[in-house]
Amino acid sequence: MRNLAGDKRRNLYYVIIGPELKTLYDLQALSLSANLVVNNSDMKYLDKILKKGFQDYETLFRPFVEIIQAKKE
């Protein structure tokens, strides 16, 4: 993911699942070039975790994406 061009990466929502991860921990996700991290033990809550993670992502990045899209037009 780190090698993927920014314009392509902005169109992806990248989730990493693993036993050593802390669910919804933004700094860990950032350090792994992911949008969201989920611990294996939280898989039963994955629908709620994805919803929360994506809402946070939209809140943070929507203005940035809108500006970039407006400049392309």
C-alpha cells in the first residue's frame, strides 16, 4: 500500500485484521498505511467496527477529497 500512488490509494478503504492489532486504533492503522485495524477477537463486531471506521474516515477525509475533485474539473 505504501508504494501505491496517492490518487489511487484515496479510492481504497484498506482494513488489516490480525491478532496483535488494537481495534480502531488510528495510530496503528496509520503506521501500517491502513485506514482501519481490527483485532481477530473483535470479528463478531466487524459490521459495527467497519461502520464506525468508515464514518470516521468520511468525516476526516471528505473535505480533502472534495477539494481534489473540484481541482480536477
